[in-house]
Amino acid sequence: MAHALLSASSSKRWLNCPPSARIETQFPESSSPYADEGTFAHSLGELKLRKYTTVMRKSEYDNELHNLMKNQYYSKELEDHIDNYVDFVKEKIHEADSRNPGEKANVLLEQKLDYSLWVPEGFGTGDVVIITSGYLDIIDLKYGKGVPVSAEGNTQLQLYALGAYNNFSMLYDIHTVRMTIHQPRLDSISSQEMPIFELLAWADSEVRPKAELAFKGEGELCCGDWCRFCRAKATCRARAEDSLELTRLDFKKPPLLTQEEIAEILEKAEQIQAWASDVQAYALDQAENHGVKWPGWKLVEGRSNRKYKDDSIVADELLIAGYSEEQIYNKKLLGITDMEKLLGKKNFEAVIGAYIIKPPGKPVLVVESDKRPELNSSAKAAQEFGVFAGTKNMKEQHDKVKKVIGA
């Protein structure tokens, strides 16, 4: 599949760091099992939606579905997630059909969207585009389950919307665009609605000038969370200098770090860890697969753990030797993910859904802009609820604090 130099999926990166687009061309593109699984999930979703939105013979659909089911990434769990996504898109199609009585919504799947009016040679592919008089809906499937992706201020979807507007504004009087990201594995749906004039203003004031710089390989290198998927992330000098900037902090006075200094370290720590990990992975790959010899370092065999050559043969030999199955096997209930895969999502909920709990996650420090609600620390809870008042026994104090914070 062809990709634009200034693709919509990489737009957050080249809009924030314009030279990165040309720098990345020095590195080969790579894939991963997660990306390949996502591509397959999109193919399955497209087939199911094509069956719903077009005239398609049952035999043709069954044949294509049968071929997809032979793919290494197919599973009943994946299909259940895609069915969830497909049902959501169907709802949006019904909503669009009822928006203007007598008008049938125009539904486009895997549609090429040309936004080159603002971005040199810019184009992308929209998963689902739904158009009616006045309204434009962009729906994007994200099959990953790492973190929820927000549609708010999402430049990828906004470029898709620009491309759709560019393609169809001559046929439809579009005044509002709604952009939605659906992540079925996280039960996450995020939407943003925007007047078309606001989208066009963003395109003219923000996108066009940055895109011109990026296409020429000009502008300032700038580091941020957009570096995560940059192909130059391990060897980018600007990222290295930005990550190492922490070492320039003046810790001489006072002898102990202040709260402000610790807060500054926390802000940089995740970035430094990610950068160091990327450099280590790059160096290992170059040494192992390309024969690069790094000064002062050598490639050696890492530690490994013992394992059985064949579990079934070992079990047979032990049984022959007189050991019982109860002695050599540890019986353990399937994990939740495997159990849901075995039962199917509906049966899972019906049979054991009432017995599934989700304990509180382990506390972590995040930036204040994070959308998760703030937790009370045990010390703060004790202060707010006055649980230490009149209590002399330390164990009593501890137990009361735990009760307050739900520990």
C-alpha cells in the first residue's frame, strides 16, 4: 500500500517536528505483529461493512470470510471485537439516514482522501466516511489495546476530514464534521465535532505552513511524545540532547533536591527511559544483524532458563516411572482473556460475568493533565478524615487509613 511522505497517520510528528519527515526516509520502513494484526482486523471489518452497505452475494461473502479465517491472526475474539465495531458503524449509518428525511447517506469504505490542497502530495485512507447534506462523519478503527486514543485534536482524523471535504464539497453542502475513534478492545469510543470553517482555518493557519517546511525537510527539530514511532528515534541527535538536558540541572545547592526539581525530573524521566530503551534496541539490532562493533561493547549470549524439550514426552516418562498425574501437573484455571476466548464474549458474560472483578490499579504518578481522577494518598486521607485523632496504636492508625482509602 502506497504511503504519502506527509501521511495523516504521522501528521502529529511532522506538524510538531517538520524535518522528521525527510529524515525518516533514510531508514527502512518496518512492521510488527501488532501492526499486521491491526491490518487484518481492518480487512475483516471492511468485508463485514461491505456486505452491509453494498449488494453482495452470500456466496461471495462466505468465500472471502472463509479465506480471512485462515489467516494466522484470525480468532473468535478478534471477530467479536470487529463485530462490535461494525455494529457501531451501522448505528452511525442509521443516524445519518434519519438526519435528512428522504436522503440516503453516502457511505464510503477504505476511501482514498486527497488533502493535497494543503499538504504537498498529501493523501490518506479513511476507514469509514459517511456523508449527508450538512454532515460529514469520519470513523477510524484502532485495533490496538495499549492506551485509549482521543479524537479531540487528533490531526490524523482532521486531515482525513479535510480530504473528504476536498473530495465531496462540490456535491454536498457540508457545515459540520464529526470525527470518531473506535477501539473495540478497550471499549473506548471518542468523538469530536467541529464546524467546517474551524477545520479549514486550522488547515490554512497550521497545516499548510508546517507541511511546506516538512516537504522540503526544513524547520526546527522538536522532541515530544510524537518521537515514539519515528524511525530516526534511536539516532536523532536532537532527541539525545533533549533527553540529556536533565544532567545540566544544578543540584549543588541545597544538598537535597527541592520538590520543584523532583517534579522536573519526573517530567523528563519517562522521556529519558524511552530514549535509552530505543538506543539499546537499535544498538543490539545493529550488532546482531548487521555486524556493527560498538567501541567498548561486545555481543554475548544472554542468560536463559531450563525448559523441557517436549512436555508430553517428559510427562509420559514420569508416569512410566510411577509418578501420578496429581504429582506432576499443576491444575490452574484459565486466565480471563483465555477463558473469554474459550466461552465467547456473550457466554462469558452470561456464565461468569458476575464473578469478574477489576481490583484498583497500582498507583502511578502522571502529569496533572491526565484525565484519570486523582487518588488520595494515605497521609492525605488520614489528614482529611481525621483518623489519627485520639488513636495511639500505630496498627489502628494504619488499619483506619487503609479503610479510608480502600486499601
